[in-house]
Amino acid sequence: MTHALNKSPDGVEESGPPDAASGICCGPCSRLYAKLLEPQGPSNHSLLRKARFALSLTGLVVVFAVEGVAKDVYVEKFGLDPTIVGIIIVGMSFWSPVQDLLMGQLQDQQALAYCFPPSRWGRRAPWLLTHASLAAVAASVTYVPPSGVSPYVWLVLVKLAAMWGCCGSLIAFDAARQEIYPFTEERIVVEGLCKYTGMIGGAGGGLVVFVMLGTPAAFQTRLLLVAYTLLFALVGLVAVPVFREARSYVPSTDKASMGPGSGSASADAETISKSSLKKTAGQLLGTLNVLWEALPLSFRWLLQLCRRNTGARSDEKPANLALRHLLAMKFWNGAYFASIGTVLLYYVTYVLRLGKLERAFVLAGVGAAAGTTEVVMTLFYMWCFGQSAGHTDPKGTADRRLLIAATSFRVLHAGVTLVLIGLLPASVPLFVVWTVLSRICLSCFSFWRVSAQCWLVDEDCYGSEIGADGKAAVRGSGSEGRNMREGVVFSALAMCQNFSAAIFFSATFLGLGFAGLETKNCESLCQTSASSAFDLSASSCEEDCFRSVVDGQPDALRFYIRAVIGFWAPFCELNIAYHTFSFPIKGSRLRNLYSAVSAGRDSDKHDQQRAAQPLAAQVFGNDQGSASQFSPHAEGRTEFSGAMPVPTARRSSAKSSRATPKCLACLPLGSWH
């Protein structure tokens, strides 16, 4: 019995799904196994390989969960001054857009090429490998500050390291997704899988949050959390081989060096040094140049006049309305999540008036209800929006349906929040209902957001000019005139959202102090009179102390928290809905973009197949290395193995024709596709 062999894009031979007649697996299990391993879509990725790509977010969600409540733990558990902690967090939140400004440019310039040659690693895999590891280490040691280091200093160090690691990983993830999965239907499926892998990370990080906020969390317990957090946060590294596929835009000078014996790190480093890293001082602020394109043309002319640069006025292009609306959407999205995220824990604690243990159980129950709802709704939206191929739909029905759903549900959720949180009396059942309805209404929005971001980058990458009417006109395909600034565009979007989040997080968090928030370190006060960390009297003392803190908060604080969630957040959502509906890449413009993407990818595939033909003739023999085998219209795609691209056939059925290597015994089997 033999299995069909297939080479994965990371250069590992794999065994195909066994037939029902093979004797190993039969019936429904065989069909399910074959379905999971069946290559699908333009990427030729199986569902399991897409899930492997989505696992890159699991560890990052763990880091977000751990770092998200760090300020609350340091105030409640370690007794730090909330005013000083607030100032630290505010300052660090303003560093976040600055690191986005730097990270996108570093990635597009391939700053790690000296250690990770792009011909073998691609452009995004090194950033996931290095920065996800950095974020995992920082998150694991967040709650064990050394005795000789000030807790304030330790909080700053670990949060800065975690922020930098997450920033690099997320920009690499967005850019890799845009390149590996070229069309909307695959991006929607991947986004749905990302939701599930994010839930796994949320559950893993939620355990850390539960232990730190709901239990005494002695030092021995926190030491165990170090190993747990580190292992869980490193799960995302299994996606590194998939990220290595994001290499289509390696400069042609680098591609030329990908022959036998020319793939050394020093040669690649020299090539990248000449082709990518040779930038002018003005290009180092590429993210700011992207933001400049979104400004109104008259405003840019005015700024040029202020600089007395009248000659540059004629060189200015019309404003990119798609970029402007997406930046505005990201701005209000950052304001929404920063405001909600800052006061949500305080709403459960001080508005619902829950004790420490009650709060932990309510948060766990609400999280379970929200997670269950998200699982069901994600499956529904994946089925609804990910089945039809948008690039082959001349009417654009699927894309229009996605836009209408995202806008309508956003407006509906604004009304639900206004009524349930802002107007009705606060109660635990209403909070649970609001959480479930939030997941129903907001679940589909991320599918549109991801699609819109990728459409914007596609249009920038595949050569669209913005005309005087503000519409895009495709000027052709091919890699020579193509923009290679995917990381810069994604970092500009992230920068706008993080800048907004920094502003509104600062205002919201400082508003808690002005509204009268006062806290005590109940754990420290009660442990001084207890004989051990597990003394029951200490636990009772902590509960009584915590209850006194909750009951002692002024009514102004409770009104402020409800106003932020019940009135300000709906206002942000209405602005998000407006810019979502006004996003201009839709209809015929989106159809033209799909055509440009298809033409561009065909051109890339043809270039790769031409480069692969001499080596393929050596490996497969002259009889199977014919020109028809490598024509751009042949079934299959070109994938990379090591430093050389090797063509592989599409494994759509066991009987499909494929080139068979002369030596099957030397090929390893069993890699996960």
C-alpha cells in the first residue's frame, strides 16, 4: 500500500489522505480525514494547514490576557499606587503607535535578513519566530518581580518587551495572511479559524487571570504560572513553517541567487543589503508617508505652502479615500475597545457590587457563554460568507452581503448597549444577556475588517492609481512596478488604532481617579496577621476587606463607568458603522482589484516556474520536465523547498497526474499538512 506524496510549501514531503480501500481507515473517518487534508482554494492549503497558520495567534492571545490585567493585579495584589501605575500605563500606551511606526518599516526592509535569509525563511517567518518568543518570555515572568527590583520598574520592563514582541508578530501575521491567502473566501475561513485558536488562547490566559484575581495567588502559585504561561504562549511557533511561504515578493536580485550552492546566509545578506536596506532618510518614515496619502489634497497643499515648497504641489496625488475611511474606522475601533476594556472589570466589581470570589465566577460564566456564542456564530458566518468565491462572482453578491451584515449588526449593537447598560438598572442577568448579544452582533464585523484591510493592501501592492475622482484604476500587473510595503500599510492601520486607544485609555483610566476610585491592598493587610498563606482567617479577612472597598466607592464612580459603556461606546460604534459603509473598495472597483490580484499572482507563478525548470529537469528527468509541465496555465502551483522553488501538482484526487521523483525511498513521510 502506498500513499500519494505531496510536498508542503515548507519543503517537507507529506503523505496524502488514505483511500477507503487502503485498510487503514474507512467510512466516515476516512472521508473526514481526506476532507481535512484536501488542498482547497488558490493557496492550495488544506483546512489543517490553515488551522496551523491560525495557531500563530494562540500564544499572542495568552500574552494579551496576562498583560491586559497586569495593572489591576499590581494595584490590587502588590499594593502599588494606582496614580503612579496609571501614569506608567498611559506613557506606555503612547509608545505603542511609535513601535508600530518602526516595526512595519523594519519588516519591509527585511532587517533580519542577515540572520534569516529570505530565500529560505521568507519575509515574515523570522519575525514570528523571534518576537513571539520574546512576548512569551515577558508574559511568563510578569507576576514574579524579583525582590531586588522595584515593582514599578519590573512592570515597565515586562510590558515593553511583551508589547514589542506582540507588535512584530501581529504585523507579520497580517502581512503573511494577505500574501498567502489572496482572495476573500479563504481569508474569511482563516479568520474564523483564528477566532477558534484565539478562544484556546483566551481560555489558557483566562486561567492565569482567574488565579491572579480570584485567589490569594501565593508566590509558589505564581512560580507554577511561569512555566504554564511560557509553554502555552509558545504554541504559536508551530505556524513558522507556514509563514515561510510569504516570500513571493523577495526582490528579483535575491531570487536570482537561489540556485544550487548560492543560498548561503552571507550571499543573501549582501543581496538584501543592496536591494532592500538601501533607503533614503525620508523613506525611514514610510508609515507617515502612508498617513500623508489619506489627508485631503487641499490640506496637503496648505502644508506644502507653509513649508514654502510650492513645487511639490503639482506632485501630490488625490487623497486615498479607502485608506482614509479605514484609518477612521480603526481610530474609532481603538477608542471603542480601549474605553470598554478599561472599565469592564470595574463594571463587574463596583457597579454589580460583586465580591472577589463572586466576580471570578461571574467572569468565568460570562466568558463561557460568550465563547459558546462565538463558536456557533463563527461557524454560521464562515458558512455564510466563506462558501462562494468572491473573485469569480461578477455581481459581487457575497461581498455586498458581508458589508450589509457588518454595518447593520454594528448599529444594532449600539442600540442594545444603550438600553441594557446605559438605561436599565444594572444586574448580573442583564450583563450576561448583553455579553451574548455582543458576540452575536460583533462576530461578523471582524470578517469584513480583515477583508477590507487586505483589499487596501492588495490595491496598494498590485498597482492601482487613485484618479482625480477618488477611484482606483488598475495600471497592470507584474512584480517590477509593485509596491512592497505591506508591513508599512498594516503598521499604519495599527498605529492609528493604537494611538486612538492610547488617548481614550488614558482619558478613561484617569477618569476613574477623578470619579473617586479608591483601592486597598487587602492581601497585604490580611497576610500580616495570618500564620500562613493558606490560613482561613486570612481568606475571610481579604473577602471582608474587598467587600468594604466595593461598598465604599462613591456613586459618581458607578455613574461614570455606566456612562462610558452605555453612552460613549455606542457613539463610537455608530462612527465605525458609518466609515464601514462608506469604504469605497466595493462593487466594480473590487471586481477590478480581483482581476489585478489574479494577474499578479499568475505572473509571480510563471516567474517561479521558469526559475524552477532547470532544477526540475535534473530531478524529474527531461521527459517530465517539459515546457507544458511548467506553463502558467498548468494545474498546480509552485512551492519552495529550501533555497529553490520546486513545482508540485495540486492534490485534488488520488488519480490526478503528477510528476513522480525517481527515488521515492529517500522522501520522508507523515508531516502535518
